[in-house]
Amino acid sequence: MIWLTWRQFRAQAVAAVVILAAATAYFVATGLGMHHSYATDLASCTAQNDCDTLLSQLRYKYDAMFNLAELLVVAAPALIGIFWGAPLIGRELETGTHQVAWNQSVTRTRWLAIKLAGVGLASMATAGVLSYLLTWWAGPLDQIDGSRFAAMTFSTRDIVPLAYAAFAFALGTIAGLLLRRTIPAMAVTLAVFIGIQVLVPTMIRPNLLPSTTVTYTLDESSLSQANGIFGQGGSSGDFYMSGLGVSQGAWVLSSTPVENSSDQPIPLNAIQSCLPAIGPNGKGGRGGTDFAQVGSCLAHDNLHESVTYQPSSHYWPIQWFESGLFLVLTALLSGACFWWIRRRQN
Amino acid sequence: MSAILHAQALGKRYGRRQALAECTLEIPPGHVVGLVGPNGAGKTTLLKIACGMLAPTSGRIEVLGEQPAADPTQLARIGYVAQDTPTYPNLSVADHLKLGAKLNPRWDAELAQARIEQLELDPKQKAGKLSGGQRAQLALTVAVAKRPELLILDEPVASLDPLARRSFLRHLMESVAENGTSVILSSHLVSDLERVCDYLVVLVSSRLQLAGETDDLLAQHYRIVCTRRKESDLPSDLEVIWAEHTDRQSTFVVRGDAEPPTGDWVADHLELEDLVLTYMERAADSGRRAKTLKTEDAR
């Protein structure tokens, strides 16, 4: 049975190895140079005590490559689901060859178990190699970006891509099993996988661990860390300050508008007198605005703002939880495959 | 030795459609069984249940004394070639033999090799590039080299031209004779089965119509041609299977354990094909009558 699984999977395996080899060569060739310039840039800018400009230039230089590499790792699980999962059983049912396989002296439970385990492990290994390569390659760029929680960053680093690949593979397999046609199964796999990949970062991931909510009184010390004012609806609308008190690398999930002592949002023009450097459109930025000074001006107004975030220390726990979640889904889908194949029989 | 197939009130329902109903059947060992019936009669359903591809929705079935596809041992005892003789299109002929060798404990590599040579199949050829007849032969080779006690073949010759049909059946009979394998093969054409089967099962509109050894069936059935009369005027120990009347003449097909007594009629044996067609017509007729009655009831 292992031989048959390998024989049927051989062409796809060769394709995967070729792609992985090309990706490795590409990552290593460009990565070594990038790691080297990051180290030299960092050394020189730390000496001059101004790293922003130099590192931004480095980050910008690799931006296109960075996006392309992330796209590759994002796409890999979907491609695995489509090209390895959907045909695994779907094509057998479509061409009737399951009737050959199921009438050799091997139970169909064993047949399914070996196919699922063999190709499933290959899926995870493929995603694992790609994820490892990207995590290593993009290390300096992630340092410059400072946040590992950005949706594309989180989903393409460390261990979650392995779990996505396992899940996408199981999803493709069961789609093929239920639809009994390869092409529709591929389409359904892609649609469902994209849906889940949109749903999870927006709805599930923020809630995998309890988030922290901190309320800041707007004064000199809290605003000294602010980096912007964002208004909603012009000068008479709500606004909030970004960057309050949250340590670097944290994932800010939401922040309330700035409110007065009776918890009512106040309009931007109410604090106009304290914002000398900012134009009437309410947009603010780092350049030219001394937020500490704004803070001391606002201190006696008794204003506050709440920020909800996941601290950077939650990065690995969330990676593990999310991987676990996808592996549980994988196990459920695989179990459903076994149940279906034993109960429904053809 | 246990019966090839023992079914007790076996039934299979797909949603609202009854594909097989109330099938009770016991086929003694050592036969080449022909399963005949029009398209959609339930032949494929019965064979799929027998090899464990399908689970029945009612009744019980034992094949060679065991539940179908219960475990690897039972799987090894039965060879099955599905309708349209599926093979893996991307695997070569040699790959198919290797597949058989890897997946079957009793695999007979010499037999498989000899058959492939005899058939002049190129081992390196992909199965997807074979002709229909060659594919059927390859599928049969894999099933036969497994050395099963029972071979189940679902319409194996349906898509073959007359020459390939004859050669396929000849090869089948050779390997059956060599190994003493029991066989069940289905067809909607009696002529395919006539030469090879010594046991006949007739299935029409999901119900069993007739089962028995071919010779017995032929010996028990007569066609009686006589002047026009009612069925009740015939000797009472004759079961009337079919009656047809013209203005002056009546034709009956009857079944009886002994030869019908001489009378004012001509009694003759039937050809196997006529016999089967009679049962098929009868079943189709009673189906039509039942429908008419239902419509009348509804009024």
C-alpha cells in the first residue's frame, strides 16, 4: 500500500522537491546578502544613534521580494489542498479506480490511512521547509517592522503554516471524497480555505488568548509615547491617539475614541487649542508634533482612552493555539473521511 | 465448502429508488454463474454488495460463508472486476502487476506474467493508452493472479467487440478451469453467458425472477402449443410461466418437474435465450399490470 501511495504521488512529490530546491536556492542567495547588510547597517547606525532612515532604506529595498516570498508561503497550503488533497480520493472515485484499490487484499480503512498519513506528512514537511526558509530570510526585515502580528507575517512564519497545510490537505481530501469529482473539489477547497484564512485572522486569532485592555489618562507621560492622532469624520468627529503605552511588538486590536470624564467621546475640535501643529483635517503624524507637550496641555481636561491589545509575549502561545486549532480541524476532517468511507461504502 | 453466495431478503435502496428488493438466493459452490437482466435490473448493485463495495440496506448476505470485505482475508478470497474495467490510467501494465503483488498475499506472479505475455501486452505501456479489450484483459489478469476462490465480473465484455469478447471469455474459462475458481459474471445478453455458464440467475426490475443450474432449468421448461384454451385446462402440476393467445391457438411456457404428459398439443424444450426472455417479459408485464392497478385504485 505504501508502494502504491508513493507510485501515485511520485509526480507531485518530484514537482514539490523541484519547487522547494528552487525556493531554497533563491532564499539563501538573497538572504545571505541581506543578513550581511542588515548587520553592517545596524552597527553603523547604532554608532550614529539614528537607525530609522538607514533601516527603512534596507526594508524598502527588499519590499517586493518580501511580499513575493510571503505570497509563496501563504499560497503553499492552498496549492497543497488543491493539487494533493482534492485528487487524492476524488480522482479515484471519478475514474472508478477505487474499485481496483478496494478489491485488493487491503481494507479500505488501511488504504485511506496510508494515503492520508503519507501525503499529509509530505504536505506538512513542504510547508515546514518553506516556513523555515521565510522565517530565517525575513528575520532582519521583521526586526525592522517590529510587529510579528501583521496578518501576512503571522500566517507565514514559524509553525502555523504546517498546520494550515495539514488542514488544507484534509479539506481537499474530504471535498474530493464527498463531491467525487476532482475539479469541483479543487474549487470548493480553494473557496473554503480562503474563507477560513480570512475568518481566522480577523475573528478567531484576536480571541485565542484573553487580550489586555488598558485605560490611559491623557497627560504628559502617556502622550509622550503617542505617535499619531486619527480622526473619524473631520474636526467635529471622534478621534483617538495611537501608540499609547503599548510596548513594541504588541498587537493592538482596538482602541476607543478619546472620552471625557463622563465616558462621552469628544470631538477633535474640542482640543484644537492644544494642537498647534496639526491641520484642520484632523490627521496627525509624528513629524513636528510634540505629543508630550500636547499631553501636558490636555492634562487638566481629564480625558482618557482605552487600548485593547495582545502583548508581544503572546506571539508563541498564539502560534501554538492556532496551530492546535487547525490540527484539531484536520483530525476531525480526517475522521470524517474514515467514517464516510466505512459507512457509505461507495 | 460453503455457498458461493447466500442472500436472505437482501435489499438496497438509494433514497426513494429500490435498486434491489427481497433477494433470497443460495448459489452452491463450484459454478460459473451468469447473472442476466436488462439494464438497470440491479445486477451491478447485487455484485457490488457481494464484493463489499456497497452495504445492503436490508437483509443479509454471505459470500463464501463470510461477510463481504470483512477483513483482508475475505478480500483476498474474492476477485472483482468492476463495470467498464477500471485501471489506473497513469500506471503501466507492469505497475499494475506490481500493485497486485504488493497488495495481495497469494499473488501469483508467474501466472500474471504468463498472461501478459500471452496477451502480447507491452509491460511499459500506460494502462490509459490500452484499448478497451486490452484494459479488460489487464483488469482480469490482476483479479485472476490474486488467486481468488471467487471471481466477480460485472459486465466484463459489454464494451468489447465480438472478437475481443470471445477472446476474453476464452481466457476467463481457461484460468477458471486451471484454478477451479467459482465465477459470477453479469451481462444483459444471454448469448454472452450461454457458452460459459452452468448456473443462471435472472434479475428483472430489482427482483429475482429465476435461479438454478442451466441444465435443470432447460430440462424443466417446455413450450406447449395447442388449440385455444384457458390456463386452467392444462394439467395442474404444470406451473404456467407465460401464456399467449391468438384466435385459434394458445402458446404456454410451463415449468414442471417431469415431462408434460402427451396430449393434444406439441411440447418442446426452449433455448436458453428464449427461456430467459420469457421470464424477463413476464416480469415486465406484471410490473405494468401492477402500475395499471395502482392507477385504477387511485381513481
